[in-house]
Amino acid sequence: MPRKGYKRALGRSVGMPEVMTAQNFNRRISAEGALILATAGNGSKTEGFRNLLSLYGA
């Protein structure tokens, strides 16, 4: 379980933020996952994440 007083609610997966309007998501990813995100974002993991979201959301 995550630290800092996180209380898991029914129906929520581990690591899901308490508020749906959260701006930051602190998750640990593997080196391979980071490389995939950086490649998809031309060196930026943030842009890679956004690009992958748009790809799968279409």
C-alpha cells in the first residue's frame, strides 16, 4: 500500500488518486517503461505519456 495515509476505497485500484482532478501522478516505472515514454515523446516522458494517451484514446 502507498504511504502518506492513503486509504483505499472500494472500486479504486492501487495508486489511483483520491481526487479525480489531480494534476500529479507519482508512480514508479521500470527503465523499459521510461524508455518507451521517452521514445514516444522525442526525449520527453511527459510528452510520450500524452502521445500514448491520445493514441489509445482515439
